Amino acid sequence: MADFLSVSGWLLVFLQGLLFLVGAPLMVGWIRLIKSRLQNRRGPGITQPLRDLYKLFGKEVLVAHSASIVFRTAPYIVLASTLVAVSIVPLLSANLPSAMAADMIVLVGFLALGRFFLALAGMDVGSSFGGMGSSREMLVSALAEPAMLMAVFTLAMSAHSTNLSSVVEFNLGSGLILRPSFLFALLGLVLVAIAETGRIPIDNPATHLELTMIHDAMILEYSGRHLAMMEWAAQLKLMLYGVLIANLFFPWGIATDLSAASLAMAVLALTAKLLLLGVMVAVAETGLAKMRLFKVPQYLNLAFLLTLLGLFSHVILESWT
């Protein structure tokens, strides 16, 4: 029986990876569809990002003469590190064989590894726009990572563990309780997610104005399957943050066992939460404008302040009790 559960558990881990690979482009397509409807446009279909990836994988790869091996290997490293990061996140169930590796600090490390090689690839060819995008990306990450780690510490102090599955199980066992520390951590993590995934108001994924873009400036020299892998990694990162927000702070519906009924309910609950998050992102991006670059530190300082308030509120409540 234990061997069967182990085999079925690893099969579910593999299934979660496939759901991430297919669901990430669909989530991006959903956000674009809602934004189009809000702007009174027909817009592309929800499966358009999948068709774009399929088309890019079939195109020829063109590499600049000045590109080194870093430029050629960076797409594989960025996509692989992102895939490893999403594979340890509890998507449908917290009771999986990969739960032991699902540590928040490890997750931040894998994301930082992908970002490091992405920035190196942007600077490798020597184009001015690539270097500009890499420097901006490092500025955003240097200010966003402390805020994310502070939110991690807030959750870890409540659950007494930095393991993602332990935090999910702690929130499930606690029930619907309003914790000021979790509220501050949630608000700070939302601001960090917007900055890390290059959404408005930090970056505009729908524009190709060289002087304003951050992420797209680093991948301007890529084409073919290399560009597809970079785009796919960015889509996976967006869904990763959506799953973290949905399952860490609102874990209701996640499967507590590996039965078919529990997994089906988990799929429905996760789909509903991600669709709602997509609508909220689309509404926010429709109503907001991209901020100027020198205001980004103020934005991320607010995220750090919110997560710091969450940590302090937890310490104060613990001292009172």
C-alpha cells in the first residue's frame, strides 16, 4: 500500500508539472482576454499563447555573432530552474513526495538562479537595450527579494516551518481566521508578484518600447525555440506566484488525500481561484498606468514595509498570548 501511494504520489507530481506547463500560457491568455473585453476589443483567444509557443518552437534559431555560450544556454537554464521551482509548489495536494523539498527559501533561490542567467543573457550580446533591461531587472530583484523573504518569514513563524506544504496544512487546520500578519504578508506578496512578473505598473508586457520595457529588453536578441523557452518561463513564473497566493493564503479546496474526488475538487477550486486572480490582474492593469522607473523603489519599499508590519504584528500578538 505504501509503495502504491508512493508511485501514485510521484505520478501526481508529474501531473502537476504538466498542469503548470499547459496552465501557465492559458492563464496569460485569460488575462489578455479579460483585458480585451474591458477595453471593448475582441482580442485573441485564450489559447493564443499556446499557439504562439508552438509557432516559435518551429522557427529557426538566429544567434548573434558576438553571442557566447552563456547566451545559447541561458534559455535552457532559465526554463529548467523555473520548472524545478514550480515542481515543488503544492498545486493540487500538499501530501506529495516532493513536499520535503518544498522549502520557501529554496524556491526563492531557484527563481534567483533563473533571473541571474536571464540578466547575463541580456548583457552577453552587448546591445544597449539588453544591458539596460538587465540593470533594471537587477534593481527590481534587489528590492523585491527582501520583501518576499520577509513575507516568507511571517508565514514561517506562524507555521513554525519554511516548508510550503506545512504552511498549507497549518492554514487548513486553523480554519478561517483573520490574522493581521497574514493580511500584511498577502498585500506585500501581491506587490512583489506584480514586480517580479513584469506586470503593470512596474512593466508593460504588451509593449515593445525599448526605453520603457524591462523583461522584453533582455530577450530582444532571441528567436525561435530560445525565445519560446524564455516566454514560457515568464508565463510559468506568473502562474507560480498566482498559485502561491491562492494556496498559501486561501488553501481551501486543496486535496488532503490522493483520492479521485479530492483531486477533482482541488482542480475545480484551483481553477476558480486562478480565474479570479486573472480577472483582478486584468482589471488592475486596465485602470493603472505604468509608473516611471525612479518610482519603482518607492513601490517596492511599500511592499517591504507591509511584510515587515506583518512580521511585527505576529511578534506582538505572540508576546501578548
